[in-house]
Amino acid sequence: MVFAFMLAMAAQGGSCDHTREAALQEESRNATNQRQYAIAARHLEEAVAACPESTASRVLLAGAYLMARQPKQALAEAERVLKDHPAETAALKVKGNSAYLLGDTGKAIDTFIRLLDQHPADDDGAYMLGRIYYQEGRIDLAIGQFERALKISPASYKALDNLGLCYAANGDDEKAMRYFLGAIKLVPDYEWPYINIADLLLKQGDARKAFDAASMASKRNPLSPRAFYTGAKALELLDKSEESLNWAQRAGALDPNYSDAWYLMARLYTKLGQEEKAKEAREKFLAAKAKEPPRRK
């Protein structure tokens, strides 16, 4: 999302070291590709220092803060951009997502509605608004936005995948599966439909097939904590506690702030009679939980 913004956008006035700014943007892109989001943000802070009036670097910095799980900083930076450029698409998206992470659902929804009023053909904006509606349990509104995204861009595989989530939430498992498979047909290497299929199969009580789906997700993205966590849940139901623990540990290693993974590890350590490790996992669960965004308003 962030690096789709044109890096060549000219800075507006003031003293600017364009060569240094471009080099720092490139360093930030490299860090982002390695999922080192905090490092990416630091590079962009330096880029902004090199070109204080550069809208391009400020938009990128706002996005980097968001990816680095610093929503307060992301929101502040996005609002700085929007003060001078109120229709800036990428900044509006960062503002909406940051506001939601900070618990201000009303501001988040208003921001995306504003974005879509200004840019009605923005399928990504419709998708993001749909995600918020889905998270808030407003399923019919979410379906409307995902369908809007698909109307704008029929190849929007993420919208298809999320329509599957909506129908699963409505209890229509058959329709949900069709949408998940439709997303896979469009982009076979996208891991999330496999994860969502695994969750659906777990709900149906088919842990074996759920593990198979989670395994396919992990092969497509070996850096996906959710794929390994979902696989761990399936293995636990299959009474394979040691294998389940290995998958849960992988999820925790990929994302040390993944509270659900630490909670599962604590339970598995207890099952395996490793109480000291269970205690340590519970402490990490509590620490990760404390870092999570506040409850939505």
C-alpha cells in the first residue's frame, strides 16, 4: 500500500537534499521488504529531515509508522500531510487505519467515507472500509463494501477472501467456502484463504483437513504467524501436543507480540508437564496482550 505511492513526487519548496532523500527511501523499502518496519521508519525520519517539505517522504513515513505498530505517530504524520493536501489518498488510508487501531471507530469510518467520496473508484479504500465493518460485526455493510471493491476491480482477491469471512460469520459455510476458493483461483499463492478455510474446518470439527489447509498456507508464506498458529490449533485437536507446540513456537518466533500464540504455548507446556516454560509463556502472553490496541469504541 505505502510504496505504491510515487516516490518521485516532488518536494514542495524549502531546502532539500534530494539525493539523500532518495537513498533513504530506498533503504526504507529494503527494510520493509525484510519486515523490519521500525528500521524502515527510522530511514524515513531521516528522509524527512533531509527534505522537511517532501510530501512523498511524509506519506511514506506515516505508512511505515503504521506497519511498525506505532498508530499514534502514523496518525499524526498523516494529519500533517492532510492539512496541506486534504485529498491525498495514501494519507487518508493511513489516517483511517491508524484511527481504527487507536480505538476511534467513528473517525476511521468517516475517513474512509471521505476518501471514497473524493476517490469513488478506489477499490482499496472500499476494501479497507469493508474490513472495519467486518471487524465491528456490521456484516451487511462489510459485504456491500467488498462487493463494491469487486465491482471496481474484479481481480480483487482480498475482497473475495473477505466476502468468504462475511458469509462464514453469517453461518453460510458453503458460500464462504466458494469465496475462499475463488480467491485461491485468482491468486494461488495468497495464504489467507487457506488460513480462513482452516478456521472454517476447525469450526466444523475437521481438524485433519484444517491442518492440511494451514500447512498449505505456511508453504505459501513461511513468514505467516497466523498460518503456524492455525496449524498448531489443529494439531492440538489431533492430540499431537509436541507437534502443536513446535508450530505455536514458530508463530511466536515470527511475531513475539502474538498473544494467542503464547497463550496456546502456555496450555501446551502445561499438557506436556513443563510448568516452568508454561509460566514463562503465560508471562509473555500477558506482556503481548498489554501491547495490543485498545478496545474499539
